[in-house]
Amino acid sequence: MTVLLATDATYRLLPFRFMRLDESDRGLLLTAETGEYLFLSEAQLDQLVNRRLPRHTPLYKDLLARHFIYEIDGHDPLPEMAAQYRSRKSFLFGGPALHLFVVTLRCNHTCQYCQVSRAPLGGSGHDLSAEHARHAVDRLFESPSPVLTVEFQGGEPLLAFDRVRQIVEAVQARNSEERRSIRFVISSTLHHLDEQVLDFAQEHDIHFSTSLDGPAFLHDANRPTPERDAHARTLDGIRRVRERLGHEAVSALTTLAARSLEYPEAIIDEYVEQQFDSISLRPLSPYGFAHSSRQRLDYPMARYVAFYKQALAYLITLNGQGIRLSEGYASLLLTHILTPFASGYVDLRSPAGAGIGALVYNYDGGVYPSDEARMLLEMGEAGLRLGSVEQPLETLLRSPVMGLLLSAGIAEGLPGCADCAFVPYCGADPIEHYARQSDPVGHRAFSAFCQKNMALLQHLFRLLRDGDDLTQRVLLSWLARRRLADLPVPGYRG
């Protein structure tokens, strides 16, 4: 039988990157600019780049369909690629959509890893003023984004509930003319809930986000209160919100201190027991008190990655048993891998999402490009302040700080990222590198951000390549946000 070989006259290479995942038969990962990917052997890659691939084979057709190659006299792939790339970068056209209002620094917790310099309950000078709140609402509506999220943070924002009320009512009054889609979220310990707060939240469709670090022995150690009942009071707050506002009106996040990494199953079991359908396994942040307590609380990224893999395996097992519980960060990465759409997650954007996708209005009237940039202020670093809430949004986004962040915020142009096969799915996060390395570009070889994302992406790609049917279906169910039993297809294979 004669095998027809492609030659220089039949196909050309389109831009792609590649990396070795392992030494297996399909151990090379190829990724295209559009985010498409394929697994190849070393011999197949050699055939590809030397334009000697057999035509009319499944691999050749896959490479053609996924925009790794094109035929000179065939279909023009550029319009399709441009449409996919535009979808992947669509966040650039909307303006800041996430607006965080830091209404107070006061808090009754003394969390070991606290990311801000908290103020005492009775402290003064740590609350957002009514005037600054009015200006911040003006800045909110200067964003062209048709969809806006207004999130209240602290400290404990319920300690400044009058200011929360003022902002919500002002936003809704203004929106009667603006007609935007607006979502309100209060990030709270839930320890200061009362009927007044719940009535107002019910009237204005406000959701809550809280911290739940696992079972009581972990949560109470990480998030101590004078009464030593943080876990019990948080669960009581979750129950009260659900009873009044519905089960989906409250979500939870976990922050992993060093001791937490010893208990992946116990942390996940707590979320199952509390009937959450998502868990976000976040490593420790370099900001705030977590920075000053690093020797006691921090851990090597390799240890977090080992924890994460163990936790992910346990989650897949539980989902296979009919328990619906997804992992938040894996779901975001899968969105980037398996769809042409942006997840909206600011830290995984390129160009960087700080400022472009999010703004923070601090209690002192300062405006910052992200919550992390605001936290650096509490560590004595004020260099990432965009300006004041009294300045127009256009002026804030033209600040020298934004120029600095954007110059270091395009991953496709950064050393160590430009040639990385994962760059279509990752971000630049210059503020993370500024915090850890005092440089918004940073040295990628020593970047905790890169170590984390590369390890997790490698693990997910291996699962997509080698995982059994259960693993494939579970990951797809997280992407589709559906129960495993409701999936209409048997799974996904790259």
C-alpha cells in the first residue's frame, strides 16, 4: 500500500508550543495559540515539524482541525482562530466588573494568616466614610461593564453595616436608569448576623461568602476568637442565611495553613457535611500577617501540590459515589483548557486582570487595582495605589501604576512564560510577583505562582489523557456545573 506523505507543498505549521509531560507514549503536550491541545509522541512531533506526517490519518486530521497546521490550498484557518482568540480575551472589552468595597478594617477575629492589618472592634478611623462611599459608587458606574459584582470586605463588613446599606441603596437607585446586571456579595464571618441584616439581604438579593477552614479543630486554630467558638458560630451563620435566603445564598472558602495540609480528607468531609457543592483549596497568601508569620505558617509549594493531588483524588472518588462537590480552582483551569472562553478569574488573565477587571475602594478612600495590592498597603507598601475615589475612572486607569502592571502583565511576552505550553491557560499576576520578589515581572524559575499553576495544569492534563471513565466524567461535570448522573455524554478525551 502506498502511503501519501505531506510535503512542503501541502501543509504549513501554525504557531504552537510544546512540553514534555512524561516519558509515556503520548508524553508531549502541544498547545496552540487558541488554547487547543493534543498529546503526541516524540516521533510524531518529529514528523510534524519536518512536514512528513502521513495524510488522511486521525492525527493529521486532528492537527488540522485544532489549528496546529493548515493546508496551503485548503480552508483558511485565520478567521476561526481570530474568533477563538477574541473569545478567550473577551474580558478586555468589558472594563472592571468586580468592585470591592472595604468598608472597615475592624474585626473580632485574630486569624493567624490574616491578610490585612485588622483593627479592634472599637477602633476609630478604620471605616469608609459616607463621602468616599458616594464617590466609589460613581466610579463603579463609570465602568462600561454590563455585568457588575459589588463585594463588601473588611475586616468584618457587618460591623459597618450602615455603610453597606448606603452603598447598596445608592447602587440600586442609580441602576434604575443604568440597567446593569448587578450582584451583591458580603464577605463575612457571619458572626454578626442579625434579623436586620438578613431582612436587608433578602430584600436586595444579597449573597454571602464566608471562610470555613475545615472541621472545628482546624477552623478554630486558624481563625481564633476570644470565645473560642469560631467554627460553631460560622456554622450557625451558614444555617441562618440558608433558612432565610436559600441554600445557594452562601458560599465558603478555605485557606490552608501548614497544619491544614495534613488533613485533606477531613477538610473535604466538612464541606460535604455542611452540604456545599464546591470547595476552593487555596494555598497561603504572601500578604498581610501571613507574610510576617511565614516561618510558622508557610510551606513549600511542593507540599501544597502533594496535598492538592491527594484532595483531588478524594473528591473524584466522592463524586463517583454520588456526592456533588467540585474543586473551584480545578474548575477554572478546566474552563481555560476545554473551552474557548475566559473564566473571569482575575489572577489567571493575560493581560493581567488587576485594574482592568477589578478595582478596590479602600476604607481610607484609596483605589487599588486588586485586593492583593490593597493588602500590600497594610504591610507598609503603598506603591500600587492608583489614586483616590474622588478621581474619575479614566484617570485612575491611566495612572503610572497601571502602566507598570500592564508592562509586566502580558504573559505571552514575559521571560519564562512566552515559550511555556501552558501560557494559553495561565496569567501573569504581576502583583503576586511584586509581593514575593519585589518585581512585577519576577523570576519565573523561583515563582510560587508558576510552580503552583504548572504543577496543577500538568496534573489535570495527565488526568485528561490517562484518567479512567469516572475521572473524565467527574472533571466534565465540574466544567458543566452538573451532577455526574446528569451528564448526557460518556466523557471527554483529548
